[in-house]
Amino acid sequence: MSGRAFTTLFAVILFTCLALLPGPASAIKFQLQAYRYPQSKCIWNPIHNNALIIVTANVGPGEGQQVDIEIVDSSPQKNVYLSKRAINGETRLAVTSHAEGEVGVCFKNTLDSSYSPEKASKAARIIDLDVDIGADAVDYNAIANQESLSGLETEMRKLEGIVKEIVDEMAYLKKRELRFTDTNTSTNNRVQNFAWLTILSLAGLGAWQIMHLRSFFKRKYLID
């Protein structure tokens, strides 16, 4: 295979993998209102087990306000991966997921008690949030510099990470399909059992009513 043909084939494979893979990264910019007793505001992203998550939060200035950050997931265990108080400027956090589901980056903006009531309603800070998950969270430039990789080797390493995510996604979908199939089969069996129980109960009740009426009519000498 010539060098040009190999490059073309590589580009086609890379494009196909990128097209098949759902976007694991998200960026959002929003205003976080400050309160004396604030509620958490969470940004959720889907994740798989053992996925690398890089959270970059850039908190704008705000006098008399304290922004806290917490990274949690939606599993039944409600795992708390990381919690940090009073963040300012750019904060970069890295965690690894422990369960399938969603990961939430939660913020609280607490207003200082000395803040004047006249300005309390306008107290807010701008949050610029960037969440990278999986292959998108890996710094391939740093890996290339550390391992002295060429440009093609770096792209192949990126492709390897993307393909691994696709394989993991397919395995997860297959696992969900099997679980749904088992649930569907179990539900069908329960419905069938309930239907048979209903039929037998109605048949038994009908037979009892016939016997009861026959006995009643015999006592009244209406039938022999």
C-alpha cells in the first residue's frame, strides 16, 4: 500500500470513528446567583464506569461571595468524587468515575452576611465551565512530548482512545439490551401467570356458584 493510500485510509477510519462517537465534552457559561443559604446548581453529563473526567471552571469576580464546587454522580450510592470550597479564577479538577450514569458538577454561591441588602439581589458570579470526558480529557500533546511520539503516532494514539470508547459504548449498550430483554421476559411471564391465575379463579368461582345454586334449588324442591 502506498503512503498516499495509507493516509487516505487512515483519514477515512478516523472520520468514521469521530462520526460514530457521541460528543463527550461540554462547555457552558452561566450566571450563578448568590444567596445566604444557596441551593446547588448542577450540570450533568453522561458517563461510563472508569471514565476520566476533567473539569475546568473559571469563576468570575464577585465581592462578598463564596463559590463552592462539588463533583457527584447519579448512582444509587451518590458518590462524591471531589469537593472544594471558595474557588476563584480558573480551577482544574480531575476525577475517575466509579459507576455508569451521569456525573454532575455542582456549584453553590454563598453570600456573605456583611453584604448590604440593597445589593444582594444583584450579587452573582459568572461561571465558565468546561467538562471533558474520556478520550477528550486526555492531553495527547503532553503524552507526545513525554514519549517523543511523531505526529502520526499521536494521531494513532488518539484514534486508539476513540476506538476504545466506541467499544465500551457498544458493550454498555449490549449490557443494557440484555437487561431490558430480561426485564421484558420476566414481565411477560408474570403477566401470563397472572392471566392463568385469573382464569382459574373465575372458573373455580363459577363452579362454586353453580354448586351453591344447585344445592339451594334442591332445598326448595325446585329441582330433583
